[in-house]
Amino acid sequence: MKYHLLSDFARHCVLGSLRTVRETIEAGNAPDILGRETPYKFGYAALVVYGAQHLVISTGTRLEPDHAADFAGYTPLHHACRTQTCLELVRILIQAGADPNQQDRWGCVPVTGALQVGCAQTLVALLEAGASLDIEDGEGMSPAQFAPQSGPVTTAIVQRWIRKREEKDWHTHKLGCTPFHAGGTVTLKPHYEDIGKMYATSDVLRFAFGYEVVSKLPRRETRSVHVPHIRPGETKRMIIKIQVPYDVSTMGPRRDEQGDLMVFDKKRELVCRIRRQDDEAGYLRLSRTIVAKGVGRLKAYFVAEMTSVDQLVVKISEVLAEQAF
């Protein structure tokens, strides 16, 4: 944006000169604050979002969708939801009357932006304000359908919201609610091999599409292998996440059922892979359960136990609710 082409008032909005903006409005010297500038038809509230994260509408101006949208149909709320750092501004916009279900020219709602950048707090704020997860864009994709590509935390929030479960039920699960039995479990051989750093698929996609990736993960969160410590005679029980191989072209599981399954727990005390060549029947039984019942047909959470580092027993009879990892 060429700031020297903006009016003085618009430039103060972009630079976050809140005092000057307020004084100009109170003195009656401001242009119509529901007006637009630049060929892109940015409203002044959108310019504030774009620039300095302060807001003209603190004067009490109500945001009406037809007045606030730019040429692409983006409202200030759309802009605010496409960054990780505008939670306070999102709340101000909602309080000022911004519609959380307003669609842009392509049919996308603000929730979609929050999912694209993986901002959990913004997502919760929108949902609490009445944002719908079922509004489809021009390609027939709703936020609920897109959520599995947004990362584990936002996916868990969406699924929790859909199910309307109490938060304590979402965060906890009694490991012993149903005993392990042969018919409901599959026993697998973990494969431990360092294949370099691991990154979340959602972060890789954000980077590929030009979105800012601000998460800085500790080293243990990116390691591709870790052998758990199991004492002699100990049965180690845990909740694990298992991911099937991802097909970038279809944004779904690989149809040929090839490639290793990635397994890890929340603390990354266990990080391993399940290879088809080590136990084809067990591999297929597990991967098909994930495709049939998992989140976006790509991943699922299970209760598992280990009595040694070479044996992983997974309770596939019960797929758990989405966890925040």
C-alpha cells in the first residue's frame, strides 16, 4: 500500500494514531468514516485493521455490512480474523455490530479466516458471538468441513462446539471406562527411525499459501522419533494420535493405503511409525478405522498401552473425541 496516496485521516488510521483520529472525529474534521479510500475501496475501519490494530469505531459507530465491506466483500472482521494478533480488535468489532456470518465475494465467512491462520482464541470469540460453522462458500466448503485442515487445537474446538459437550468431558477421558479385549484392539510393532523434523500439516499448508506461521514449537514437538521409557513389569497407558499418509492433491488419505502411520502422544514421550510391511493386517485394520471414523479421515485418537517398547496395543473399538494435540 502506498501510504503517501492516502488522506491524512486514513494515514493516521493505518499508523495507529488513535489520539489524532479521535480528536479529528470529535472536532468534526474527519471525512465520512463509513466512506472508502484507494481503488480497493478500503473502509477506514479496515485500514485500522490493516495497519495499527486500533479502531475508529471506538466512537460508537455501528458497523453495517454494506458500508464496511471492501471491493472483495471483506469486512473489517474478515481482515481481523486473518491474523494471529487481533483478538481484542475482533471483540471490539463484534461489539460494534460486525456480523460474524457476513460472507465475502467468494462466500467465505470470518470463521474461515480464523481457521486458515489457526487462531483458536479468535475462533472461540466468533463462535460465542453466533458464528455458524455450516455456511458454505462458493465451492461448497463449510468451516466445519475445512476445520480438519486447520490444526488439532482449532479442530478440537470446532468438534466440541458441534457436539455441545461440556468442556470437562472434552478435556478428559477415563482410560479404564471399557476394558481392553482382543476383539477391540490391534497389536502393532512400533518402528523407531529419525527422519528429521516434523511439522504440522496445517502449518505447512499455511506457509505454502502465504499465511504467517507464528508458532514456535519446542524441539520435542518436532522430533520424529522417541522411544518411551518403560520400566520392567510396567504397563504404560496413554492417549495417542495416529495419522494416515496425506495426499496433498486431494487433501485426504492416500487411496493406495501405502506409507507409514505416524504415532505420538501429547508429551511426545512416544513418537514412532507403524509400517505396513511389519504387520499388514494390523496396519490395514488401524488405517481403515481412522479413515472411517477419524477427523477428516486423516487422524484419530485412541487409548493405547505398552508393556515394552516393541509392542503397542491400540484400542480401536473406541475412537476418542478430538484432543488439542
